[in-house]
Amino acid sequence: MNASHHPSDDLLVSYAAGSLDEPSSILIATHLSLCPVCRGVVAKAEGIGGELIEEIDPSDIGASALDAVLARLDEQEEFVSAAVETVDEGADDPVSIPRPLKDYLPGAIKSLPWRWLGPGVRYTAIHTEAKGPKVGLLRIAPGTKVPMHGHSGDEMTMVLAGGYTDATGNFQRGDVEAADDGLVHQPVADAGEECVCLVVTEGELQPTGMIAKVLQPFFRF
Ligand SMILES: [Zn+2]
């Protein structure tokens, strides 16, 4: 099944240009491995980038700078095609993890060090080199209501298994939801299957309402 919620073109073009931070790149690369539509957008962006470079007179920028840019474009292409070809069906794992994400995980989903965050919700951080947004995985038990919360920075979520629904729609495997500091939402995991999401968070999540305030520790990833 193809994704119906996609990252913005801005994000895809930044990814193609190699200018996204590492946590966001992991999420976008994982989405690309499941989404032919966005792979098309990225390929087009890379093509345009390549054409622009071909039009530049090499004597203007020096051969080594041009080589560096061309090498960078080749790398991006290889990365995207590697991501496409190696979706791992993971026989011993209930969740099939696309290669760009699998490379960051020390083991199978169930073997990761899951931290209890609240009733029905567990989180594990994914280690990245650079400082910046945090990236991790959330497991939400079927039917669990995640407390209403806002955001002090951007948050991106991509579903890997199961699904959830909030006021903006229903999200299934491959779907991406981007929340900025204007969105207050209360995701509810679909019944019947555990929901596993990849989450990139920039600021702290901010609980709203009485009950959520009591559950404040829940939001400290
Ligand atoms: Zn897409």
C-alpha cells in the first residue's frame, strides 16, 4: 500500500541537496524506501541540481569544487537506490524495517532498550552523531490515546507498523505527519495492532490540559 501523507516538497528538495540534518534525513530516507511518489520528486530535484552544475563553467569555480559537488550527487543517487532495493522483511521481527533505518538500530525492534513513558507507550532513542533534533521510535499499544500535546518545535512522525488517527487524519505505514508549534493534537493508536512510529523532535513536547500536566514526565523523551 502506498503512503497517502508525504513530507513537504521543501523537505524532499533539502534532502536531495544533502542539506537536511541527520535525524530528519533518516526519516526521509525511510519514507523514500516505501514511497515511489517521493522518490520521483527527489530524483527530479537531483536532476535539476545536476543540470545547473553542468551549466557552470568549471573555470569559474575550480575543478576540485566541481568534482566535490558531482561526487556528492553520485553519493545521493546511490543512497536513494540502496534505500529502495533493500527493504528488509525481517523474519524474526514483527515490524519490517527499511534499510536506511535498520542501519541505525543495534538489533531487532523487540530487542531494543524500550523505556516506559506512560500507559501503553514506550520509547527508544536512536543515536546520531550530530547535535540537533532527537530521533527515536515510539511503540503505542493498540487503542491507546496519547495525551493531548502541543510542540515547542517541529515534530515529524512516520508510521512503521499499525496506525493512528488524530484531528488531521489517519496515518498508516509509510505516512508522514509534520507538526509545528501551532498544532495541538491527540493521536489515538488504531485498534488491533501495536503502532510503531519513527519520531524526529526538535523542541520539547508540551502537554496541554489538566491530565496531560499530571503526565508531564511522559513527554520527556
Ligand atoms: Zn511520499
